[in-house]
Amino acid sequence: MGASDAAAPAYPPIPGHLRLSTRIAGALVGFLLLALVAIGTTLWLSWQLEGSAAAINETGSVRKQEYRLAMLLTRDVYTPGGDHARDARAQIAAIDAKLALIARGDPQRPLGLPPTAAIRSSFDLATLRWQRELRPLALQVLQARGDERPPLLRQFLGGVDGYVAQIDTVVGLIERDNEVRMFWLRSSQLALMALGMGGTVVLLYMMFSLIVDPVERLHAGMRSMADTDFGVRLTVASRDEFGQLATGFNRMADRVEQVYGSLEDKVRDKTSELEGQNRELALLYDSAAFLQVRQTLEPMCEGFIERIMRYFGADGASVRLVDPGNDKVHLVVHQGLSDEMVRAERCMPAGDCVCGEAVRNRQPVVRLLRTPLAPPDSRCARDGFATVSLFQIFAQDQHLGVFSLHFRTEKSFSEREMGLLETLGRLLGTAIENMRLAAREREMAISEERNMVARGLHDSIAQGLNFLNLQVQMLEKSLQTGQQQDAAEIVPLLRAGVQESYEDVRELLQNFRSRLEEDDLNSALRKAVRKFRGQTGVDAKFTVDGNGGPPFAREEQLQILFIVQEALSNIRKHARADSVLVQVRDGRDFSLSISDNGVGFDASAAPAGDSHVGLHIMRERARHINADLAVDSGHGTGTTVRLHVASAHRRAA
């Protein structure tokens, strides 16, 4: 290329009206606007036709209502004694409502009179005639007595036919208006079809002239380039984007001719670069897969440093974690380090030696130990290492420690290798933090289990033991005062209390055992009801309606199961019922009800005393899963406990 070519701009700006985007967008927008106008006209006419059809139906129904009113009035005049007067008044009100609806219209149906003066005037005259002539006559017939009624009725019947003819006139006007609108609807549909065909032809022509032909020329040039004909050039026939593409193709052909001789060298360099990248990806993939395996800290760190030592050819490595409580750095694992160095650096203050400085600065460090600036008493240098490199271990923004690589020769790292080592440090930090989080999760699960056991013991047994303690005190006092009769009355209470506490303990153990055995909520509830029926002999049933909601999480299933078990326990202790029904309605919302036909209690009174401890337990469990719990009961009417979980609070397991 000459100097003039180099001085000229490679791609001069394209005038706005010559841009492909402008021409194509203009054609498409114009076609779209025409289509929208045609479609909008069609939709508007269709909507008007639907409203007019509904108006025809509603207006026509007035004729039937008028005749029905005439029939009711005739029956009321000649066969008195029935409900004809009341029905006639209701029919009058229905005619009033129907006329008001037609006059007002209803866009939702749609329903509306055509917006023409003739139709509106004719309908208004019909409405006015009803209000001023027929409606007052009908009311006079209903209000008159004796011989006055037949003449009034004949007068009303004489006006009905004329009024119906007037309604027919309104209907005929609406139908003729619909015919006109139907003609325009079909015309707009035909115009839309013509527009679609014409627009398709125009767009095809534009696509071929503006895009397909230039692309074919470019494609022919590319085929020539693929056949190693690097002398091919394209004619620049336009000033739009394809003209610039042709110019770019010609420049590309010039460049390809220049670089073709050195292509093998470039391929060799790229191949080497890709091999390096593949090795990096393999290391990252292998390390990430290894760190995802559940294991303890030492084996995880040992496998990590083995992989990076093998990749970088290091002679030693270590992983050190920070104890933020006392600002110490602890050596977790090591390879290739002398026993003396391990003993000296197993626990060191942050800031001590190279490793401690790296921990304090939180920055990667690469230190050459055989230079005049290196510390002469470095432990790494005494062990024969020439280079020590340290990289940080992070989990999110939390600094956990450092890992080191030791080399017996001088070693430098490229920017890519530094980035790789920093990424590996974050992978290790994330794995360590996940291991710690898993340990905390196990601790929390154990703590929650203990709290649940303690709550169950307190809720079901502590009250019984408190009752037994009071009875024993009363028994002791009765024996000290020689009141044998009172003591004899207390002994059965003690026996009953001990038996109830025994049953509570047994039931509590069975509940915990069922918690471990059941995985499906409905199966667990069905088993709990079956067990209740076998223990008490009460006719207990369980039904399920629907299965449309997502499954509950394990903890939520357990809380629902415990609520049902607590409700059944309360029925066993207090209800004296002979029929129990447990119903589940599982849709978008989850509903559960436990009903019995027992003695019941006053649910409106504030719960107090041991007999209502179970309600407190159930409400606490319901709050734990964001559910609503309601109790309906009355003396002698049984009790129903309802649990409701709204879809907004329901989460899939």
C-alpha cells in the first residue's frame, strides 16, 4: 500500500440515510405502522360488533320481559291470592335494570349501543315511553283494587304491543348498523392481507438487494481465500456497511498475504499458549474437584500442596492458618521442610519471618534468598532454599492464612501464574470455610435436637411431675395430721398422675422414634392416626385432599407431625371423644384440621392451667414454620384445631 492509502481513513463515516440499519428499519417501521393501523381498525370494528351483538341480545330480551310482565299482571288481576304481584314488581325492576344496562353499556363484556344518533334517539324514546307510560300503568294495576284493575290492565296490554314494536325498531337499527360495520371489517381484513403480501414482496426485494447479493459477493471472495487465492479483491460498489465490509475484506487479504509466511511460527506460539492454559485449567479443575470432597483439614491441605508442588516443580510447600484471637500463625501441613524449621515455625507470631510478614501484609510475596538484600539468618536459606513464595488464603473477604512454595533455585512467576496461585488460594479458603460451616451446621443441628427434646420433656412431663410433687406434699401433710381419709383420696390421684406421666414419656419416645422412621408427611400423619386409634380405641380417620403444593422441608414436616401428635394427645387426655377426623388439604396453601366430638371447652377464654399446655405447644410450633393455628371449641360441641400455611410462606424442600 502507498503512503496515500495509509493517510486515508480506514473506514470513513457512513451517511445516515445510506446506513443499512436506517433503510431496513425505515422499511420495517413503515410496514409495522401500516399493519398496526389495519390490525387496530380490525380489532376496533370487532369490538364494536361484539358490543352491538350483545346490545341486540339485551334489547331483544326486553320484549320477552315485557310479555312476561303482562302475563304476571293478568294472573294477578284474574287469579288473585298468589305471588304474582311480587313477581310483577320484580319484573318491573328487572326491566329498569336491563334498560339502564343497555344505556350505560359494559366495556368488559363488551356491551354498548352503536354510537349513532338514530339508534341512540330511538332507544331513548323507547326508554322514555317505558318510564312515562307502561311502567306507571303497571304500577297502577298492582296498586288498584276491585273493578278498577281490569280496565287498567287492558290499557297496559294495549300499549305493550306498540312498545314491543318500538323495541323491534331499535333492534333493526342496530342490525343494519352491524351490517355496515361488518362490511368495513371485511374490507380492513382484505387490506391487511394485501398489505401482508405486498410488504413481504417489498421486504424480500430489499433483503436480496441490500443483504443477500453483497453477502454472496463476500462469500465468493471467502471461497477464493479458502482456496489460498490471496490475490482476490472485491469491488466496493456502495458506501454502506457492505461497502466497508468489502474494503475491510480487501485490507484483510493484504494482511493475510503479509502474514501467511510467518503463520507456522504464530501457530506454534498459540499452541504453546493453549497448552499452558489447558494445564492451568486442568490444575484448577483437579484442585476444585479435590477440595469439594468432604474430608478433614489436614488431608485436604496435603492434597492441595501436592498438586501445586507437582505443577510448579517446587521442592517444599506448607499451609499456615491464622488464629485471629491471639494473632498467631499455625503450621497445618508441610512437605520438603526440615524438622528444625517445622519445630521453630509450628506456631509463630504474625509478622515474624517471611511467612509472618506475608500474613500481616495480606499480599503475595516472592523472596529471593541468595541476594545481598536477603536476611542472612533466614531459616529457609539455611535449609538450602533459594526462593520462597507465599500466597494468601481468602474465603470471600475473610483472610484465613497463607500457603508457601519453596524452591532450591531462583524462581520467578509470570503475571498469569500469580493470578493462578491467587485463585487457588481462594479455592482453598472457600473449601476450609465450607468445612467450618459444615461443622457449625452439625453443631446447630445437635443443639436444635437437644432443644426439641428438652422442650418436649418440659411440655409433656414437667407439668405432671409438678402435679405429683404437690400431691406428695399434701399426702405428707395429711399423714402428719392423721387425716387418713384425705390421704386415701390422694393415693389414687398419685397413681393416676404416675400413669399419665408414664404414658406421656412413652408417647414422647414414640414421637421421637416416628420422627426418625418417617420420610413422607402424609405417611407419618396416617401412621400417627393409626397408632392413636390402636392405643385409645377411638374411631380416628385420616383423609388427604389434593397434592398440588411443593413438599415441605424436613424440619417443617416434623413440626406439623408434632402438632398433630400433640392434638391427638390432648384428645386422649381431655376430650372424652369417640370420633376423631384428621383432614389434610394440600393445594397452593396447606391446611390441616383435627376435629373431635368430645366435651370441648370455652376457646374464647384465655388459656390457663395445665389443661391448655398443649395449645401453647402447638402455637409455638406453628409460629416456628410461619403457620396460622386456630382452635374452635365450645362446651359440649367438640374441638377443631386448624393449621394453615399460606403459599407465600411455603417453600419447596
